[in-house]
Amino acid sequence: MTFQLPTTCPICQETLALDRSLDDHLVGSHTHREVAGHLVSQHDPTGAQSVAD
């Protein structure tokens, strides 16, 4: 039997219950804009932030 570490949301840092997936958490707890903003901030080599935020 393998040991499963709890998943932590990269946006809000909430530790999820072992029976809850990150996908379910992201869809239920965060807007599309929050998820997109996080992804852009992780992959933008310039580190620039949107003026709209």
C-alpha cells in the first residue's frame, strides 16, 4: 500500500482532504480568472503582472 501525501492548493495554500481532488477544489473554490492568473504568474518569464489586478 502506498502512502498518499495531502494535496495543497497552489492558489490559496489550503490542504485538501485525501478524498478530494485538486481539480474539484479549483473548480469549486476559485474563479477561472484566479486559476488563469496563477498559471500565468508561474510561466511568465518577465514576472510582469496585469494592470487589471
